[in-house]
Amino acid sequence: MSRLLNIDLPPADVERQCAEHHVSISAIEPLPSGGTHLVCVRFEEAEEMRQVFSGKLIAGIVRRYPFYRARGPW
């Protein structure tokens, strides 16, 4: 399995949910489609977040911004 998830929610909502579940973020970025690309530090954390976001996961390949540089406290 993968540590990445594409979620149909804004980045702020995803960050809040990760903080509530004590999940460490490796990378996070907005998607042009309006969702969020999330990479968790640990595989187990990604599996937990798949359950949390089960109804909001984006299936398949998504378009991402080129050269996106995230700013954040992680």
C-alpha cells in the first residue's frame, strides 16, 4: 500500500483531521480540482486516514500543480 491519499476536502480540513488523529504529515498540497494530496509519514497512519476519509477519497490519477512548494509547521 501507499502512504499517499487524494481527498475531496480542502487542505485545512485534512490538516485538522490529521492533527485530531495524531497523524504525521510528510507532504500536503491542494489539487487543481479542489481536493488535497496528502502523504503521511507512516504507512499505518495512511491506513488510519483512509478509514477516516473513506467517503471522500478520490480514486484514480489526479492532476497536481507543477513545482508546488508547501509551507507548514510539519
